[in-house]
Amino acid sequence: MKITFFGHSCFLLETSTSKILFDPFITPNERAKHIDVDKIEADYILQSHGHVDHFVDLPGIAKRTGAMVVSSWEITEWLKKKGIENVHPMNIGGSWTFPFGKVKMVFAAHSNSLPDGSYGGVAAGYIIEADSKRIFYAGDTGLNQDMKLIGEYWTPDVALLPIGDNFTMDVDDAVIASDFIQCNEIIGMHFDTFGYIEINHSEAIRKFEIRNKTLHLMEIGSTIEI
């Protein structure tokens, strides 16, 4: 299984059968200018919420690739009005088995609206079970007690956690979150894109290391195997 980072909170998860894209925000990101969004392929797009810095490239990629968009009922209904019919609505606590594996939608402590200001439902994260691994994509979230349930019942092999502070958890809260979810392999996201969320990389890595955990701060365009 491979994970490629396209900047901010956008990742491509490649399982043995499918390509799953998360929260496509690439074209306005100055740090991701070298990424050609028109070359990104996807079979599924898992959308955590509707804020522009997670959503802006979703309609174009969905229309070009025909990928199925998995998101809240409110977001999928909004997309259908925009001519994107290949959608799968979900809500917090629900799960569904797709051809590549199982997806569970979980709570994220964050606001949620669509680009036109309409309500986007409850912000979400996802637990993906595929190829005998569990991946937790937290979406935009603050530290919350629900994360303890993830550790108790799912214990992810790898977790993608926001670490940039201001709009989401900071590094210190992300370390606590990694304890809550009982996961030692963390991939950082939602950092450095804007001035509000710039971090000290070496300090962030050290804070995880002293807890015997690994924080991966991926270069945009890079890929790792998990």
C-alpha cells in the first residue's frame, strides 16, 4: 500500500485494487505548483468536509476521472446539483464495504460549510480497512474524546493527523491524539500551507520521538509505502 502527499491535507492512498484520494486542494497551493492536478487519477475521493482548502479541486477531478465521491449527505447532495452523480453519502458512525475494503466515517471536531456558504453536515474523518491494514484519516479536527474509541476498537496501523494549530490540533495535541488512537506511525498534515499553520519541523518530530513514535513530514509529491 502506498501513500502520496499532494500538499496540505491531500493524499492518494493506493491499495492493491484502488486509488483513493483525500480532500483535493492542490491548484491554489503555492507549495504544490509542481503537481499537475490533471495527471492525478482516482477511483474514489473521500471528502472530510467542504472548506475551500480541502475541496477546491474535487469537482474537476471527480468529473475528469469519474471517481466515486464519499462524503456527508449534505456534500453529496450539493455535488449532485453540480452534475456529479457518482456519489456515496455517509454520516458519522456509519460504515460501508467498497470493493477495496471497508470505510467507517468518524467524528471530527471542526466546522463545515461548502464554497457557497451552505451547510456541509458534520465534519468527518475516516477509518479505512484495506489490504489487511487500518488507516485513520482524521480530517480537520481538534483533540477530542471520541479518538479514544478509535484506539479501543480499531487501533490504526497508520494515522494521518493535522498538526498545524490555529484551525486544528497542534503538535502537542496530535501527540495526545496518537496515544488516544493507540498508533505510533503518524503522517502529519494541515501544516505550513499558510502563515497561520507553519510549524517547526525538527521540534515536531522530536516531540513524537520522545514518546517512541514516528512523525512523517512528507515532501509534496513524495510517496511512502506502509
